[in-house]
Amino acid sequence: MAPADTHTDAGTGPAPQVDTGAEDTLDLELSEEVLALFGEDPPAGEAMRPLPGAPASLASSASSVPGGAGPAAGTRPAMSRAAASDLLDHPADWRPVTTPAGVFQLVPVRLERDLAVLTRWMNDPAVAAFWELAGSEAVTAAHLRPQLEGDGRSVPCLGVLAGIPMSYWEIYRADLDPLARHYPARPQDTGIHLLIGGVHNRGHGVGTTLLRAVADLVLDNRPRCARVVAEPDLRNTPSVSAFLSAGFRFSAELELPDKRAALMVRDRIHRAQL
């Protein structure tokens, strides 16, 4: 099971209350996408969209022409198998959004470009306490590769705010994840893991703002998804509070293999009210 989100802002919000209603009842049917295996290569010629003012390392650069002649005209870097899959309705195609903190975009991870910065973030003691991925680049790469080379049920992304990579996100199909063994999953439930990479972006409401923005991105781009879910560690009080402030409700406590977690849910039906 992927690690939980960590170090979002504390924000403000009501104390968690267990939801005893009936809307979390199990109603899961196996669909074709659960039964099918995606064995095809991702479409060629796809690329992420750079934000205005994005650094060159995140710009949509083309593959190099053999011989070192530079970018091939009209070509774009191939995205990972995961980013090309339709299990999550192509997060690579999700448009940037304007938030109170600035223009924000999810950019699917490319190992050769992003491994160094992600490894640095994973070695931040505040992050390592919950993600448990401190170590060399090989440790971070071993966490990313199964997602990048998988069938697309989990897509790792950089969070780029005002042109600067500042957070890491995993958008995943919670109903197809081992998490589904521990709560009454519904078809198309979509999960979020995150970490805020820079200390200066923590504790100022940025995490709450981006959690709301990413949940809205999921609901706007995944019309079959009725709920966005997350399972932060109960010990991570700032993270739980940030989810509450971002319109999620506390649904239950979960005993997971590696932690005791808070099941946080943002419902499509309630998004206008929360």
C-alpha cells in the first residue's frame, strides 16, 4: 500500500466526527477495466503542458535527435505507461487551475527529470517520518517505477505552483488499490497521497488550498468518480486538519497494515456546500 499524505497545512476545521450514515455502504461490481490488463504501449507523441513561466526543466521538451542534434521538430517526450492509461482519465491532460496560491498544475513524473528533487524531499525528516522512503535515489526510484510501469491505476505527479515544482502527488484508483480491502469502496473511488516539498510552503494554508484544487481536478476530469478519498496517518494532525478544511469529511478510522489512518472523503454531491 502506498504511503499516506504528509505535511499539509494545519488550517482550520471542525473536529473529526465519525460518519454513521449509510452512504459508505459497499456497492462494488467488477467492471471490464478491473478484469482487463493493459498490455499496449502508450500513445506516442503525448506531452505535459508547461505552465506560463515554468522552468526549463519542466517545459515540454522534445526527445533528442540521435547524434545530439537537439530536439526533433514536432516530437514530444513519451509519457509513462501509467500517465497514458485511461484508468484515471489521463491526468497528463488535466489543465492548470488558478488557485488563491497561484496557478497550479499536476505534471506526471518523469524519472530521469524528477528523481533528484523527489529524493531530496523524501529525505526531509518531516517527510520521512510518514513516507519512510529516506535513502538514496535508488530507494525513491524503487517506489516510483511500479507506478510508472504499471497499468495506470496510480499516477505519480509533481505539483507545480506558479511554475515551480513544490509538491509530490499520487493520484490512484482507490477501488483497485489494497486500500479497498479496508473500507467499503465504491467503483471509481479516487485516492490522493501528497507531500509538500518545501518547508516555506508548509503551515500557511497552501496544503489546504491545493488539496481542494486537486480534489476538484479529480471530480472535474473524472465524471464517473463520485468520491475522492485519502487515508492520512492519524498521528499527522496537520494533514487531517488540512483535509477537513479542504472539504473532506472524516468517515472512519482504519487499521491498515502499516498505520492507523483517518479515512477522509470528499463527496461530489456535497462539493458545492463544502
